[in-house]
Amino acid sequence: MTIEVEVRPIDELAEATATRIAEGLRPALDERGRAVLGLSGGLTPIPMFAELAAMDLPWDRIDVVQVDERVAPDRDPERNLTAISSAFVEHGRLPASNLHAMDVTADDLDDAAARYSRTLDRLAPGLDGGPPVVDVMQLGIGPDGHTASLVAGDAVLDVVDRWVAVTGPYQGRRRLTLTYPVLDAARSLVWMIEGADRSTQVARLVAGDVEIPAGRVEGGRAVVVSDPDAAAEIGERG
């Protein structure tokens, strides 16, 4: 996978990433009348959510799905859904019915993962039963090289026959996560990354280092939108 890198000052990172996501959604909206957007969590994209929600897009024709989610109670501040819902639904941009949450409060998490897989198949059907095709997938990367909730050493890294899987504990929480086949099938990948603590992993990602989970993502059109600190080591690997 060839990755374009766009380096922006930290105060421009959120707007630049939102712009890239909007650019990826518009062709689908023009061609099919609808689009599907996958959003990740954590602290980094929260300012970007606000920028994106403020953009002039037909939100009633956009479905938002989750890339991953911590197993935690509803409204828990650690839930990715909390920030996504606040930015898009509670501010009146995205209809509540267009935000498709992972059911991490279910008693049977494997069943919840299977149900979310079916939701993805309905919203973004793949070819001949293949993985669903999300129009834009927004991803991040951790200081340990994980992306989504695909973490080194977890058995979920080897899941290729399901679109959503349950992870083992990571930082105190189990999670539901999209698997590699879904990430790989996305029409567009937009990585938003900031901070010097990510610089080594960003360089490894751009170099295609499959020894880190993020480096195993194989997509088509991909861009890293990064601040200068996170991009500092790009070019030192190859």
C-alpha cells in the first residue's frame, strides 16, 4: 500500500483531516446517493469530529459506523461512541438513526460482533459475499503500533472470516473491533496522527512494516494527516 503523507501544523490538523474525509465521502454521495463513514476513537480525533460535523455535507444520507469500541457502560467517557454521538448527533447534524453503535453492553459479545457484521453487510455490501466496503475509514495509531483495536499479540489479528471480532483485554478493557478484511476493503483510508510518541510507529506505517498491527493494513487510497512531531522519523526507514 502506498500512503500519501500530509504534514500540517497541529492547529490545522483537525480541519485538514476533516477535509480529507469529506473529499472521500463526496464521490460516493454523487454516485450512489449515500455514503458510509467509519470513525475511530481516542482523544486525537475529537477536535476533528467537530470540524467534520460543521461541514456542508448531506448528513441525512451518511451512515456512521464504529471502527472499534471499548466494552464499557453506555455514556462511559472511555466509550468512543460518547464523543462521536456528542459531535454529530447531539449537535443536530447526523440523524440518530444514521449512527450505528457497537453493542458492547450485550451479555454475549460474540453475538454482538456477529450482529454488527450483519449491519455492515447491509450498509456497505461487499462483492459476492466479501467484506463490506466502507467509503472512508478514519484510523489512528498508538505508540505501540496498534490501530483500531488490533493490538500486537492478540488473536484477533488473525481473524479473516469475520468482519467484527472481540479482543482480549487491552489497557483494562476488552473491545469490539473491525478486522483486517474490512479495513483493507475500504475505498479510502484517512489516518489522523499527532504527537512525538507516535513518530517511530508512523515511520513504520509509511514504510509498510508488517511487524506492527497498523502496518498490516492493506488498502487502496490512503493518506496520513500528521503534525510535524509525528512525522519526524518518516524517511528514516525503508
